[in-house]
Amino acid sequence: MSAWTKVGAARSADASPARRPNVGLIGAVFFIVSESMFFLGLFLAYFYLRALSKTWPPPDTPPLSTVLPTLNTGVLLISTLFMAWAERGIARGDARRLQIGTGVAAVLGLIFLTIQAFEIADLGFAPHSSAYGSAFFFLMGFHVVRVFGGVVFMVIILARALIGQFSARRRAAVQACALYWYFLAGVWLVVFWVLYWLK
Amino acid sequence: MLVPPVSHDARLIDELFRVVYVLSFIVFIIVEGLIIYAVIKFRRRRADEMPEQVHGNTAAEIGWTVVPALAVGVVFGFSVDTLNRMTARGSPTAPLAHVHSLNDTEARRRIEEAKQVDLVIEVVGRQWVWQYTYPDGKLTTNETLVVPAGKTIRLDLTTPDVIHAWWMPAFGPMIYVNPGEVSYVWFNVPPGEYIGQCNVFCGVAHAQMISKVRALPQDEYERWYQEQLAALSGPTATGDPQRGQDIFMNQNICWSCHSIEGTKAQGKVAPRTLTGFANYDTIAEVVPNTADNLRAWLHDPQAIKPGTTMPNLNLSAQDIEDLVAYLQTLK
Amino acid sequence: MASVSIPARTEYLRHGLVSWLATVDHKRIGIMYLASTFVFFLLSGLMALVIRLQLTAPGLQIVNQDLYNQLFTMHGTGMIFLFTIPCLVGFANYFLPLQIGARDVAFPRLNALSLWLLIFAGVVMEGGFLLGILGLLPGGASNAAWTAYVPLSNKQFSPQIGMDIWLLGVVLLGISSTLGAVNFLVTAYTMRAQGMTIWRIPMFVWAMIVTAAMVLIATPVLTAALAMLIADRNFATQFFNTANARLWQHMFWFYSHPAVYIMILPAMGIVSEILPVFARKPLFGLKAVVVSTILIGVLGFTTWVHHMFVSGVDPIVERFFMLTTMIIAVPTGVKMFNWLFTMLGGSLNLKTPLLMCLGFLSTFVIGGLTGVIQALIPLDMQLHNTYWVVAHFHYVLFGGSVFGIFAGFYYWLPKITGRLLDDKLGKLHFALMWVGFNLTFFPMHFLGLMGMPRRIATYTADRGWELGNLIATIGAFMVAVSVLIFMVNFVRSLRHGARAGNDPWEGNTLEWTVTSPPPEHNFDTLPTVESERPARDLRLAASNPTVPAH
Ligand code: HEA
Ligand code: HEA
Ligand code: CUA
Ligand SMILES: [Cu+2]
């Protein structure tokens, strides 16, 4: 038997649920703290470069269209609603709601990624065209990468939900996934505002 | 400071250092004293001795929170005061507040107004040499800056490549020279020879980016300046600089070790760039940079500087003549 | 508990290579952390010796300038990222779960991932360096100093692939330590023994909590900066290509200043563990020490601009950072005095662990004071990037962190191996190291005041720097000898060392209540804790059952 299962067994053997807050969920919270700092770093760089340059964006940059990103904001927000709905569901022991909720949320996540791909392809400037382009692509790009990670996480949750691994008492992974997904939606709102609206 | 301060700013720094040094020394003695006292007085003498179990003492702890806090406050006050009195910085509200990024014309105009300066030198710090250009633009020197003593000098420093820092320890403050910005330095120093070097790591030959300031009495300075101007228009080599350039870039491999800005020569073997070579004081930092010495150097570098990395390239007399002519155009 | 059988002995230590590679046990992972980081210490130390040789006398050419630059780049990087930070994490891996009465960390597999990321990154970086000096890497290894300032580290001025390798290594290390931080925080938060309330948490654990929090907040910003630089170099983005040299500096120091506290706080935690044990007294003013630790952690994020006092930051901002930097002296001073008063009135057992702590106290204070001196903008304008700064940071890093680490080795290795280290050899090691250390780095203060810049591969004879450099080189070799003595001592102890028993030092914390080495699952029954010195409570209760323990 591997050391891991033995340790795991030992741990659950004398863990009284009241004293043993869920480690996975707390881990997710700390992980999100570090993720926020990563984006904070990127935002700081963005604003620093912006403050330094005389024209932002550079004069020959084609104007941004807000159509797709606005649409996408809607997609992402609706997907968080489904995620919340799913999470509530499993909290009451409703496994079906969990399956449908995460399923729809994941699909919406994929739609978000697809639209994002079109948006990025159509920007009309590139990461190497200017500091503006670099900062823009980094914020968009790293968010996309994270969302992709979030979708993978949701698919895993969905798969586990389909084989019935979750219940009202055992749903920390769902909570962690949901939390991360809300976090990504929150980051997107800031990215969207900073890149598309902030004058 | 162990380098005797010669400028206003350096003296201010020195004074502050003395105050802080004494304060730190007191803290040092207290801490080391307590360690030694504890080790001597409270060594374990019997295996079973059990000291009194003291968990703390609030009054004492407040004491060693408050006293250092006060000390810090006082020293902070001293430092801000020193800063406000330094010419290199100016107070936050004064126009000179920010010596680094004042590179637009308006800021420059304010600088001219705010400081009485007798001489303004344009300084370029590049990998790995400091180059000083005098006001009329005719004279540029490498490494050594000659200025009149007792006059207020301002340096306007820029760099075409990476960050460097200009520093004469005897003058006090150092300053970064950042790409895309102008940095300003003021000083007013007595006659003497001062030495310093680039103080930000700037690549392979950072250690060679040494610079000297020679402050001469006004009349000697004038004389030196006129001599330099005269030397500039004096006789140089008789070769063909065009052909020399061709040898340097194409017929021979000089370019592979040497760098000259704006040419294909970007070699990194030689420690200093040849950009502005004609203004260097020395050849390979061993002999004065004259046409004759240069001929000798190209004829056989080892003879001039045993152990040098530069090989003997077996050049013909004509090649040497043309190369010398070309090298002397690199100002 | 009936379902698991816990071997009383320690066969698990002898299971062969595969079981080590596949292990998720925090103790084995801890051992591998300590072992690998010690190798990195030796490598970086070796590089330091070459650096010192080169500087012994003016004009020496033991290595050429380019190689010299690669050497100090890798020396600094190795000592900081591959040795000090992860070595302290290694101690935490082994002892944090034991000290809080847990059977493992919260995420054992994540823990293994952190370890292997560290080792992989170390191999990548040291390997890149080695290929560089063997001439197999065009352009050589990274040579832009551990601070990698742009534009020097841009493609234009550092075209070599070695620079990218270095950057990649640092990214991996950042990920490794972020994962580790999540792990420690969750472990310390959720898995403490019954009764281990907030003021009963051992000091080393406290230090690791604050450290992990700092890692979590600081590291991602460095990762972002590194990603930007890598993209600049390889995908022609424009973050650092425009005239904004200070953006990199801000982001780098936003991480790297907290990083210095990431390196000192756990070492301080070790000292706070050892002093009470070896003085037979409780830690003086425990709450104040805890609060100071947290304050240092918080204030550590408000000081980074003190590395940029001459690079052209707005004067008001500079003054703010000068003040915040100086304020850190206050909580640090509180800790210093609390340690001193833990010893005063105690019964000092002058064995090697305590001596190493004295080494820490006596030298760290010098580094702290020189730190405050260069925190004053006018003085920093004169001291920045001189050997004064080199002296400062070796006094805090070596005099502080490394003495703390060796204190930890002498204190805890007996728990890990079950054998005591020889105390005579230990004292010899200490004496040589202390003297050698001071010989190496004390003269550097004077060199700095005489205007000797750091990071120069050579210097000329007319500057008056010969004597200081000569002494420093001699000192460095004394340190090297002392490290060899330590290694001999360690290897000897494995075979010939006296048995440590459960508790050779009359320890205070839970790791001393189990066998040495500890059983595979640490505790047969999870302990309960009734004071901040649970092991002492048990010991006293055993020797005198009628008297209440505290
Ligand atoms: C373990 C690592 C460590 C630690 C703990 C510290 C601690 C401190 N450091 Fe240091 N520092 C470094 C590692 C560290 N540093 C490194 C690696 C660099 C160089 C990086 C590079 O450029 O490569 C550096 C550089 C550095 C600089 C930049 C210098 C320059 O480049 O120009 C400054 C400037 O302010 C500074 C200040 C301080 C201060 C004020 C403290 C304080 O925290 C110290 C506080 C402690 C005390 C003061 C002593 C105990 C207190 C008392 C006994 C109370 C009484 C005291 C008073 C009232 C003063 N450090
Ligand atoms: C924890 C951090 C740490 C530690 C412990 C040390 C330890 C030492 N350091 Fe280092 N140092 C730094 C961190 C550290 N340093 C940093 C961050 C820099 C800045 C880099 C930069 O500028 O970018 C620096 C820079 C630096 C310089 C300045 C270089 C320059 O600016 O040009 C010098 C010069 O003397 C120096 C010397 C030394 C010496 C002699 C030791 C010694 O005390 C080391 C002692 C250890 C040993 C000697 C190891 C023992 C080895 C053996 C016994 C051999 C056996 C080996 C095998 C079997 C493989 N260091
Ligand atoms: Cu220029 Cu260092
Ligand atoms: Cu710092």
C-alpha cells in the first residue's frame, strides 16, 4: 500500500468533522490569493506603461469594438449563475442540479473561450506592436489561460458528479471549483473595464 | 566616509554618517554586551539547575519598542534635513526635485534658471566608457573629465544602451543614468584628481568603466582646453581612412572583436568600444593615444602590452597607415 | 486507529531508491529538500571561493570577466533561490507537521510536486551554468546579476540562451514555493493538535505561517515580471524595450525585498525555538515576538523602493519608503531584545545549537544596523552598489539565515537521523565559521566606504583596496574549511554518533515526544496540547506526576 493511502486513512480515522475544516476549500482560497497577486502584477505593469506613454493606445491602433467582449461578459456571468445554481443544488443533496449546472457552466465557458479567440484574432494589433499591445495581450491572454484551466476543472467536477462522487456532505471540490470560477469572472470584469472602457 | 569629502553634498553625507555611526555603535555595544554578559553570567553550572520561569515583562518590552522607535524618528528627521540641504536633490517642492526625468525643454529651462552653473558638460555613459563633451561641441574626452576648480559644474548624463551610474566617491551622491532619460549632477570641487567608476552592473566590462575628474585652477584649465583644441586640428596620420575602414570591416577581422556604434563591428572581445576611440586618452590603457603609439600597437600589440588578448595581425605598413587614419576619425 | 499499523521502528528509511522517488511522506520530502539544497549551497559556495580568489589581489585573471559575471550571478541566485529559501522550507517540511502534532501536511502529493519542481529548476539552472562554462552554450550562462536588471537582460544586450534558461529556472522555483506556501498555510491552519490555540503555536510554525503568506503574495508578482521579460526576449513584446527601466526594478523588488524576510523569518523561528530550550526558560514575551513577526511580514511589503534610491523615483515616494524601511528596525529590535532576555537569567547549555544562535544574534545585529544606515537616502546615495551593501547582505543572509540554518541542523539533525553530532567538532565548526565569516565580510564595509563597487571582476592597485580584499579571501577559505568540518561531523555521526533518544535537548515542542527518527506516521495517537511547551509538560508530568506542569 502506498504511503499516501495509509496517511490518508490515518487522517480520516481520527478526524472529527467539526475540527477538520475542509483543506481543499481553504487551499483553493489561498491559491486564489496568489492568482490575484499575479493579475495585480500584470495590472500594475499595464498602468505603469500607460502612465509613461504620451498616447495610449498608440495613434495608429485601430479602435476597439466592445461588441464581442460585452457579449462575452454576459456569457461568463450567466455561467457563474449556473455554477452557483449547481453548487446550491448539491448543498441540498440534489446531484442532478449539480450535473446540469456544471455542464451548462462548462459549455458557456467554452463559448467564452471561442468568442475570446475571435476577439483576439480581430484586434488589429499584436503583442509586439507596442507596449500597449503587449500589456493588452498579457491581460487577455493570461485570463484566457486561466479560464481554460477553470473549464478543465469544471469538466473534472462534472465527470465526478456523473459517477456520483458528491453529496451534501462531500462537496468541497465543487465549492473550490465554483469559487475559482467566480474569481475568474471577477477578474474578467476588471480586465474588461480596464482594457475596453477606462479612458 | 573613508574617501575624504570634497563637495558640499559629500560633506553633508559625511556629517550624517558620523551621527548615525555613533548611534549604531551604541546599539551594537548594548546588544553584543548583553550576549557576552549572558554567556558569562548564566552558563549552566549544574545539570539540574532550573532557572525562574519568567514569561516576560511588559514595561521592559514597551521600553525596547518605544526607545528604538524614537531613535528611528530622530534619525529620519536628520536624514530629511540633510536631503533638503543637498544640491543634488532639492526639496520635494523645489523645481529640482526630480533630477532624473526632467528631460523635456520646460524642465531644462527651469534647471538653467534654478542653478547658477559655470559649465555644463554633456556626458554619455555607454558600454563601457564615459564620454564628456564640452559646451561648444568641439571637444570630447573619454574617461577623464577636466574641469575648472571652484566652479559649479553641471553634468547632463544620458546613455544609448543600458543603465550606468556616474559616481565620484569624493563628491558624494551617485546617480543612475537610465536609457531615455537625462540625469543631472552638480558639483563644485577644489583642485585635485578624483577617481570613480560606473556603479551599476552594465555588462562584461563593467569593471573597466572607470572615470577620472581632474579639477584645475581656472587659468590652467583654460590652457588645457586650448591645447586640446589645438591638438584636434594638428597633424594626424597620412593614410586613407576610407581604405582603413574597409580593412577594419572587410579585409581583416578587427570587427569580430571590436564594436563601433552604427557599423557591423559588434564584437565583444575587446573590453572597450572603439566608438569615439580618437578621444581616448590611452591605447589599451597603457600608452598615450598618439598616432605613433597606435602604429606600434597595430604592428605588435604584445610589445606594447604583454599578455593582451589582441593578437598580432601581421599588417603591412600601408594597412597600418590606413587603419590609423580610420581610427582617428572615430570621435 | 486500529485500522493502521504503525511500525515502531524505522524500516521505512531503508526502502531503496524508488520509494524515495515516489514518496509523499513529509519527512522524506523534508530530507530531500535539505539534502538537495545543501548541495546547491556547496556549489554556490564554491563559486564564491572562485570570486574571492579572483579578487584577492589587484588585476588577477583567474577567470575572465565574462565568467566572473556568470559566477556571481549564479552564486547569488543559487544561494538565495536554491539554498536559503528552499532549505528553510525543508526544515518546515520535516518539522512543521511534527510540531503541530499532525501526521503529514495537508496536500502530500502537492508537497512532492514542490520538491521535484525545485530539484528540476535547480538542475536546469546549475546545468545551464555548467554548460555555459564548458563552452557548450553559445554566449554562456546568464551573466546579468541575480537582479537581472533590464535593459541589460534584454535580448539586445544578453542574447544568449543561458539567460532564458536562468529565467525559466526562476519561474519554476516561484511556482514551487507558491505551492509550498499554500500547503503550509492550510496545514498550519487546519491540522493543529487539539488544544494548540493561537498562543501555543510553536515559534517556528508562526514564522512559517508568516513566511508562507509572504510567498503567496510576493511571488506571483515576480512570476508576472519574469513572464514579461521572457516574452520580451522571445516574442518581441515591448514591456521593457521602451524607456522604462524602472518597471522591472519595481516588480523585481516588490518580490525580492519580501524575499529577504522570507529568508530571515524562518531562521528567526529556529532561533526562537532553540534559545528557550537551551536556556531552560520560556521565550521572553512570546506574544510580542509573534506580533513582531507578523509586523515584519506586513511591513516587508512597504519597503522595496529602498533598492532604488538612486534610480530616479519621485522624492516624496522615496521618503515614504525610507521611513517604512527604518520602522522595520523596531519590531526586529523587539525580537532581538526578547531573545536576549530569554537568555538572561537562564541556565545556558552552551552546546553547538546555542552557539550557532549566538552567532546569529551577534552578527545579524550588525547586518541590521548597516541596513538601517543604508536605508537613509543621503547615505545610500553614497553606499548603493558598493561593497558596503555586499557586507550588509552577507551579514543578514549568512550571519542571519545561514547561522540560523546551521543552528537548525545541529538542533534537529539528531531527530532526523537518530544520532547526535559531535559537539567538539561542532564547536570547532562554529568557531572557524564565525571568525572566518567576520574576516570575510567585515572588511567589506571599509571597502565600500572607500568606494569599491560591487560586481567588478577586477580592480587596479592604485585604489587602496588590496588589504581588505586579501583578508576577505582568507576568511572565505576559513568558512570553507568549517563547512568541510561540518560535513565530516555529519557523516561520522551517521555511524558513530551517540544515540539521540527521543529528546536529547529537553525540548519544548511535540517533535521531541516521538522517537528519533520519528515513526512513519509521526504520532500513534494525536497529541493534545495544554501550553506552549507541550513536550516539557509531558516530561515534567512523567518525572513528578503530582505537580501540575506549568
Ligand atoms: C536576510 C536578508 C535581509 C534582511 C533581514 C535585511 C534587512 C534589512 N535590510 Fe537589507 N538587503 C538584503 C537582505 C536583507 N536585508 C539583500 C540581499 C540586499 C541586496 C540586494 C542586492 O542589491 O543584490 C539588501 C539591500 C538593502 C538595501 C539596499 C541597499 C542598496 O542597494 O543601496 C537597504 C536599504 O535600505 C536595506 C535595508 C535593510 C533594513 C533596514 C533591514 C532591516 O530589516 C534590519 C532590521 C534589524 C535591525 C535594525 C537590528 C536589530 C534591531 C535592534 C537591535 C533595535 C535597535 C535598532 C535601531 C533603533 C536602529 N537592505
Ligand atoms: C544566503 C546567501 C549567501 C551566502 C551564504 C553567501 C556566501 C558567500 N558569499 Fe555571497 N552573495 C550573495 C548571497 C550569499 N553569499 C548574493 C545574493 C550576492 C549578490 C550577487 C549579485 O551581485 O548578483 C552575493 C555576492 C557575493 C560577492 C560579491 C561579488 C561581486 O559583487 O562582484 C562576494 C565577494 O566576495 C561574495 C562572497 C561570498 C563568500 C565568500 C561566501 C562564503 O561565505 C560562502 C561559504 C561557503 C562555502 C565556501 C561552501 C563550502 C564549500 C566547500 C567546502 C567545497 C566543497 C565542495 C564540494 C564537495 C562540491 N558573495
Ligand atoms: Cu557602466 Cu557599469
Ligand atoms: Cu530590501
